Amino acid sequence: MNRLCLSWILAWSLLAVFCSGCATVEKPPEPTPMAVPVEQQREAQKAAVTPTEKIYKRKVAVGRFSNESTYGRGILLDTDLDPLGKQASDILATMLENSNRFLIFERPDMTKLEREQKISGGGKLVGVDTLILGSITEFGRATEGKSGFLSSTKRQRVRAVVNLRLVDVSTGRVFFAADGVGEAVTETGEIAGFGSRAEYDATLNEKAITAAIGDVLDEVIRKLDARPWRTYLLDVDGDAVYVSGGPRQGLKVGDELVVMRAGKTVVSRQTGLPIELPGTEIARLRVRSQFGDNEANEGSVCVLIAGSFAGEDLNKLYVVEGKE
């Protein structure tokens, strides 16, 4: 019995010596998408951009992303249906919606929306303040591996570069552009038949794109927040002034609003772009009550506290936030 035990001890000692020269996993054999888990990044981003004070929400549309990389683009693949670009635009729309700072509208599937509106017997697409366009300029997967006596490791790495552009819908001018870079990695290994085998990890695509968008998201949000907020009059009936926008757009009972007459629009001979000259304040309002149950039909009932609408064309007026 003692001789048998000594044989097993000797065998395992020799195996340990052999394995010391084998390929080993550089990190514990658990998926490691990034230094900080993607879920934790999402929560941190949401906490960082969730408003702690009153925010008038801008209307933003996210267009479909184009895939400028060579990844996943076959000869018969329709670029409008590229799965990688669709995934990127959906991720961005979700992240902006979760920030609770914007009203997000669908634009990639415009044809489907218009068709459904005709079927339902009406409807009209809502105009937005800013259109976000994007493209995946770089995307690649790499698989690295090492093998030795009785052991092997495999690492999968995905790297993505995403370009985001903010477009002023009234002029078509791109007023901001930036690139975000993201990477996701997972590593597995086995020794003497024990451990995990690395299959193709499709989730790395999403994690890398999410990281790339997150790399530039805060800057995008700052640029969108810097855009002037405005809404419009719906009607004036006696002492009641109806304004488009309610709680979901940041308006609250007691808020003070300023009614402006739009300035003349001229074309700059320097840039060739239309420029709206500064408007003129004609009245001030205070929100008295609100109505509606969704972003499309909500509004605010205001009372006039200064100025007058006499002789004014309501179609040439707009409403801005009252500065304290």
C-alpha cells in the first residue's frame, strides 16, 4: 500500500513539473470583458448624466449607423440592414433614453413608421432639434492562443471605433463630431482536460460597441445640453395660453416661460448658411396646469403675467425657458 502511495505521489510530482512549462492562463479563467464590467459602466454613466435639477428635454432623433468597416459585410448584404450598424444605433438610443435628459425619436425605420401611420389613419412625425448620425469606422476580432503540454489558453479580443455626428436639422450642418474607442476581451483555459473551452463569444461585439459609444457619450450629452431649448404655442383662449410640452419635457407647474417673436432669417454671405437673427421678447407666462399622458400629446396651460399677444401671428412665436 505504501509502495502504491509513493507511485501516485511520484506521478503527480512529475505532472506538476511538466505543467510548469505549459501554457497557462495569464488571468483567472473567467470572462473579463473590460477592466470595469459593462453593467457597472452603464450604471455609472446613468448616474453621471441623470439630471439632479430641472432639465428641459431636447428632442433628439437617432439615425441608423453605417458600417464602414469590412467586418460582416458580404456581397449580398444590404447596407441598410447591416446588423452591426443596427446594433450600434439601438445601443446609443437606449443609452440616451436611460439618461432621462432627452426625448428620443425613431428615424432609422422611417418608411415603416410612415406606413403604420397611414394604416392607423393619421399621425405626423414630430420634428426634432438634433439628428445623430453615426458610423462604425473600425471593427475587428482577434483570437490568440497558447498551448503546451496538457494545457492551452484562448483569448478573444474585439475592438471597435465609432464615429458620432450631431446635425442641426434646420441647416443640415454638422456642429459636432467625435470618435469613441472600445475594447472587450475574454480569456479561457484548460489544464490536463480541466477548465473551460472557449467557444465563439458573440456578446463581445455588443460589449465593444457599448464601450466605444460610452467613451464619447458624456461629450455628446454636453453638446446636446448646450443647444437652446424651445417649444411652441398651441393656442390662446382668453386668459389661457396653451403651450406644447409637459412633465416629460421637464416643464412643471409654476415654471416661468418667455414668449419670443422669431427674428428674421437671413443667409450669411460668408458661409452660405441661413442665420436666424435674435428674437424679441413679447410676453411672459407661468405654468398653471398640465394635460396629456404621453410625450406626443402633453401640454401646459399657462397664464399671461406680462406682455401681450395683440396683433401677433402665433405661428411666428416660440417659447423659451425663463431665466431667473
